[in-house]
Amino acid sequence: MTEKLFEADSYISEFDCEVISFGEDKNRIYIETDKTAFFPEGGGQTSDKGYLDELHISDVQLIDGRIFHYTENTPEALDLLKSKNKLHGKIDMKKRFSDMQQHSGEHIVSGIVCSSFGYNNVGFHLGTEIVTLDFDGALTREDIDRVELLANKAIWDNKEILVHFPTDEELKNISYRSKIEIEGQTRLVEIPGIDMCACCAPHVKMTGEIGVIEIVAFEKYKGGTRVSILCGERALRDMRHKLEENRKVSVLTSAKQIETSVFVEKLKSDKEKADYEIVGLKRELLTLKAEAIEKSEKIIIFDDKLQGKLLQDFTISLMDKAETFVACFSSESGIYRYSIASNSCNLRELCKALNGAFSGRGGGKPELVQGTLTGTEEEVREFLKNYQ
């Protein structure tokens, strides 16, 4: 069985090992060694990455108690493994440390939620972009703000994160959280006064190394709450990005950075009023246009100003002027939206024929149909003029 160096020391970045076995797995080669500092994927966290000699290790898996390191299947890699029994391992410590920050931060947040509200962490995923935690209870905006503050206070206290390997007898008298069933020796990660949890992953030594915990978002999820967090450098990058975006809004609106939301809310209100007035003016213009249209057997109109509900409203306003039907079309992104109305005939057959001729989609009532189609104005006009 492979010795797990990362369990005793999360900061081991290089190590020497002997090859126990290796083999081909389709487009990859798996390597099993007598010891490793590579953390295998598990418990919601992706594996470490790095090198064994010059072989790039892109994935590490724990399968039936055995740890396998995966590298690209190349003749050069096979030749190296056939010729060497001893390898030098090197961990990508930038990724490792970031993962440690995220995972230790997750323990802090989960411990605080558990002690403050009695909710359990029932789901955890440490992704490359975001960290999600699923709790089996509802949290409010006020609850989230409180949790975030307490979590960062635990960082400011710079508490030592302790690792314990209790015996089965000792474990009976210890109260701890556990997200998964642990096989073999139970490893407990303790953040004094904050959390005690069974966990196999690497963690930072002191909570101060996490730097900062940012709760990015929260939402209702499967009867509970999904919380998204970022820690350390990830949180710093996210906050810098948001501050820069807010600065840009401040420059564009000439508003103070601490008042951008107030100014944007005013802009939104002004836009809604302007949009309402514009729609009113468009309706007035369309009414005048409709009044100017003379009665005819068929009325066919192409007008890109007939956007949204105006298309249907304008079509209906002309129903009494058409002996058979009135058809209005408006182009959006190269596709025509149509609305056809009639007081005298069933339009469903026309709609079916129109869709068939121009790859269209749509339908409706006998007196009013609408949909979309592709084609040129000339082709559509000719089709409707000749339709009986």
C-alpha cells in the first residue's frame, strides 16, 4: 500500500519514491509508487498535479485502496518506466496551496454553519473556479453575512489547524463532522473552537494562511441552501475584478464608487419611463399609418419597426381593411417574425403552407396566426399574393 505523505505534512512539495507497478490504460499510463505526496481525487476535491521525473502527472486516483498516478501514454514514458525503478516527485504547489486554502476555508464555514444553525454539510465541490457547499437547511441574507464575518474572524485569530489519528476507542468519545464514510484509520482535522471533521485532504497549518473568505453567492437548493465561496488568492482576484467593474461604472456615470447602485437604479427607472414613452409614440405612429392604409383584398406589410407585441397589435388593427387577410412581417437577426389576421377565413392552412414553403414555425387560432420563417421579402410577398 502506498504511503500517503500528504496526510502527515501538507507542505511536502518534492519526494523520492520507488515504482511498484505501471501499465497502459488506453491513452494514459498509470503508475503506482511505494509513497506519494500527490493527493488523489476524492471528497469533492480534484487531485494534485505535478511531475514524476519528467512525466507530467495530470490525474491521481484512489482505486480499491491503491493510488494511481496518470500520465500521457507515449513510447518515451514507457521507456523511462521500464528503465528506472526510482522516481523523483514534484507537486504543483501553486495548485496545492490554493486547494488547501479553499478546503480549510470550507471547514471553517461548514463548522460555523453547523454550530450556529445545526445544519449539516451534505455536499461539497472544490472546482477550478468556485467552491460550493450544500447545507440541509435554509439560510437568509443576514445568516450569510454573519457566517462570513465569523469565518474571517477565525482567520484573523490565526488558529492552528490540527490533525489527529485517534484509535477506534478514542473516536467513540469524540464529536466530529463527517461528510463521507472513512475506510481504515480515521483522520480528524480540527480547527479549535470552530470545527472537527473527518477529512483525508491536505490543509494549511494556520488559518491565517487562508487570507480571506468571501461568500460569493447563496441560493435555495434541494430544500436547503447552496453556498458558493472563494478563499485566499481566488477571493482576492474576485474582489479586485468586482472593484474594477464598479470603478468603471463610477467613471461612466460620474457617481461615487460607494453610490453606484443608487445611480444605476435611477438610470434603470429613467430608462423604463423612456421605453414606456417610446412605445406610446410608436403606437401613435402606427395608428396614423394604419389609418392611411386603404382597404384591399390582401394587405402585406414588411416593417422592422414592428418589434415585440407591436407586430400583433398592428396586424389586428388592420383586420377590418383586408377582405381576406392582413399579413405583417418584421425582421430580427435575419429571421422574419410574422403575424397574420383575418375576419373572413381560416388561417391555419395558410400558416401550414407558409411554414412549409419557408422553413417556418408557428400557429395559432383560425383568425390569428403567428410565427417565424426564413426567406426574402420578394419571395414571401409573391407566395402570399398567389395563395388561394
